Amino acid sequence: ISHSKDFVCMPSSVTDGAERWIRAGEKKIPLSSRSLVMGVLNVTPDSFSDGGKFLDPHFAVDQAQQMIADGVDIIDVGAESTRPGSHAIEVGEEVRRLRPVLQVLGRKCSVPISVDTRKAEVAKRALDWGVDMVNDVSALRFDMDLGHLVANTRAGIILMHMKGDPETMQDHCQYDNVVDEV
């Protein structure tokens, strides 16, 4: 058994010990030979990918159900745009957008749900609503409490990389050696 504060990876009791998985809350995500597909569900008015189409909670839940029917392995729900040039929103607004969607999906989805947030307070609420993982675009640089929260709840965590923050990242995209610097 291999442990870290962010995830646990161990043999499955269903197979001969060759299968490995990552624990995300109460769910297991298999580490198989095929790539897993994450469906992105943005509940923001300024989404770069869907133009705010899923800001309405009913449309968002319907879209998540369609993603599951289409075969996604994970659904990532975000309420704060992190597109280049975007501005941060207050915790209360992020929670207001997420609550009606995650209160339905968090307890009833057959696939793991992640919340796309940089804020520990938002992540805490999402985990209380049944979310399995936190997807942090700041890689724990924005809110130092987020790492402790995830470790203490045994939720899964996804760490993303960017230089700067969403407002400025497009101004800092030069790398001398991307592999070394990331």
C-alpha cells in the first residue's frame, strides 16, 4: 500500500492484486490502461467553452446526466471562470452557483464528481454536499488551507499548473524548459 496525504493507491480486493486505483472520497477511480475522460461542467456566465449555457442549475444537472450517458468517468463542476483574463469572484457567489448543482450531483452520481475551486471554504461546502475530489488550478498556491482540508477529508485532489493567476497567466506563458519549470 502506498500512501500520501493526497491519495491512496492500493491493490483492489476484487482482482489478483494487479488492479490499482485512486481513492476519491468514498469512490475509487481505477488506474487502467485506458485514459479516463473528465467531463467539464461550467456553471459560470462567462464560460469560454459553452458561453454560460449551464448557469441554470436544471440545465447543468441535465448536462451532467447526458455526460454520464455518454460515458464520462469523472465530472468536474466549476463556478468561477479561470480563463485567461478572468477575475476572481467572492466565495459567496461561487457557493451560490455551485450549491443547487452539487447538492443533486454530489449524492446521486454514479461517477466521481470534482469541484473546480481554489478556495478551501468553497471546497469544504462542496465536500459536505458529496463531492469526491477538488480540482485546484492554483496547485494549492492560492489558499494554503485547501491542502489541509483535502488531506483531512481524504478527498481526491487534482493539481493544475499555471504561471500567475487567471487574470495574468496569459502574460507569463514563456518557459525556458517547460518540463523542469512545471
